[in-house]
Amino acid sequence: MHPSPAPKSVHLSRRQAAALIAAPALLSTRAFAQDKYPSKPITLICPWPTGGSSDAVVRAFGESLGRQLGGATVIIDNKPGAGGTLGATALVNAKPDGYTLSQLPLGIYRIPHMQKTAFDPVKDLTHIACVTGYTFGLAATMDAPYKTLKEMVAWAKANPGKLTYGHTGTGTTPHLAFEEFSMKAGITSQDIPYKGSAEILQAILGNQIPLMSGTTEFAPHVKAGKLRLLATLGRERNKAFPDIPTVKESGWDTITESPFGFGGPKGMDASVVKVLQDALRKTVEDPKVLETLDKFFQPVIYMDSAEYSRYAVRTFEAERATIERLGLAKKS
């Protein structure tokens, strides 16, 4: 039996030897950098224009999120239009690394039932955490020919097709809430879509429209006596406006509530989702965030990722039923 040949000697240059010695440390450093999230700026998409209530709230959460993540930079990227769905659309093509996030308004669960979209809100997104919700209401100019919701309905019936109102975009919650109310009240109207709350406020305060269906961007102007709040759309009266009845209380069974949170692309690493989820849990206790929510009369509605994901499934199906009931479902 022949002995095994001796292994050939390998000669390395000093540079090669140094690289070989440094390799384990380099790999360890890279692994640590990947694990240490976040290590670069996070983009948070706000699917509404700058200057409105949604923009102010998203910015407050973005600033707080950065603080909760140890001083991370969170860049707000406004993508208004398409009923608030452009954030979800952007997430479809984003890397699932936790550096591209978006607000997820209720419309993303509804509009796919009305028209073709580039995303499925359940299959194509990671639901990280829900944080708050909107209060919806119907506000009119002070010189509108009606002072209450019942007077508005009576005026609309006496003037068929002449009632005009603005909303924050076709297919958004304020739009469909008014359409459902109109159907139950037996009135017709002309709707004017705007890109967001800043635009609709400019229109109604400038007397370009007499009536709006929107979120509580109208609240400071109601408090200042510049607009008249006819009704809110929640289950109960809003604590900020205890003297204003709900639409249901006024005689029409329409209730509209709208929790929202933040999400990312599908396929995000569970550990990154956990970091973001926990950080967002802390944002709803941040005094600066709470101050902004109070300004726009928005409640804290926190759901962790698991609960928020279940909410998404339920809401997607519930919105399908609403769209079909209103006869607005897309043609297959």
C-alpha cells in the first residue's frame, strides 16, 4: 500500500494572507450591519397631499418613529391621488427590507373591488401596525341654504340634482359614505373629487363648494365658526362636538369608521416587522403624536401586526359587500 502523497505547500502573498485572516471578521461585520435595523434612512409614503390633516398626522408618526428607532431618519414622501392608493401601489415594487413603508388608508381595501389595481391589499402587503383612525363628517359653508342634515335632505329633494358636495377622491371613504347616505336618504347630488383634505378645505373655505364630506380637517374651521358641521358618521357622537348628531341618529343608517396604520411590501423579515411594530406601539404614547391626534380629533387605535393582518382580511371582504350593495363593483 502506497502512502498518501504529502499535501502540496501553498504559498500566499502577504496581501492574500491578510485578506484570509480578515475574512471572518469582515463577514461578521457585514452580518451585524444587516442585522442592525435600521442602518439607513426609511422612506414613509403619505398617499395624500402636503398641508392636510393626513399629512400632518403621518409626519407626526414619522418623526416619532425615528425617535423610537434610536434617532433614525424617516423621510416623508407624498404621493397624492388615486384615492389614496399610490402608497400601496409603490410598495408592490419596493424591496421588502423595511426601508420603504406607507400609510394604509381604508380605500386600499375598497378600490380593488371598483377598478383594476396593481396590488392585492391582503396578498401584496405586510401589515405592520394600526395606530389611529379618522372621524368623518359632513360640513357646510355658513351661508349654505341648510343648517342641519334634515334641512339639507329636504333642500336636495326640493332641488333635484342641484346638491353639490366635495370629497377627498373617487372611491375614498368620504365619497362612498356620502353616496351610501344619499341612497338611503333618497336624494341625488353632484360630487366633485379633490386630491386630499388640503384641496377640499381650500375649495369650501373659498365658497367654491357649499358642502364637503371629509375627515376632521374641517374641525378647526368649525370651531372657528367658518364652517357648520351638519353630522358625523361614527357610531356615537364625537366628543369634540357633543351637540352634533350622527347621521344614524338623524334617521339614516350610515356608519363609517376608518382605522389606519402602516405597512410595507410583502415578504418582510419577521424581525424587522417586530422592530417596527414595537416602535409604532411607542409612538401612540408619544405626547407630540397625541397632541397632533387631538388637534384633528383622531383616536388611538393600536393593533399589532397579527391583529392588523386579520383586520385587513375582514375589511377587504366587508368592502366588497359595500361596493356590491352600492352597485359600484368593477365589471369582470
